[in-house]
Amino acid sequence: MAHWTITLAREGAAIVVRGEGDDPHAPDRIDYEIHGNPGGVYRALLDRVAPGPWSFQADRMHGERDLS
């Protein structure tokens, strides 16, 4: 079984997302940990993804649980 870890970190805070399963597009399990105050991490993430455009993602994402 494969395991994935996605870490978003900034200014001493982090959001760590872990997934496991044979297919990153449909993982068997997803969980997360928050370290510190992730407000800055979350704002930085929104700054990067909110403006779009999203069309380049359309053929990559297979759903809200897709970890790829």
C-alpha cells in the first residue's frame, strides 16, 4: 500500500495531509495534522489557488479526495 504526505508550511506553522491507498486519485484513507497557527499557511494557499484559472486542473483532478 502506498503512502503520500503533503506538507504546507509557513512561518513556523504547518498543515500535514497524509493519504494511503494504491490509487492517489481514490485513496483509502486521508488524515491531517495541524502544527502551530496555520492561519498564514491557509492564507498563502488561498492566495495561490483562489485566482485561478482552473482549466489546467480539469483533466488531473478526479474528485475532492484526489491526492495527486
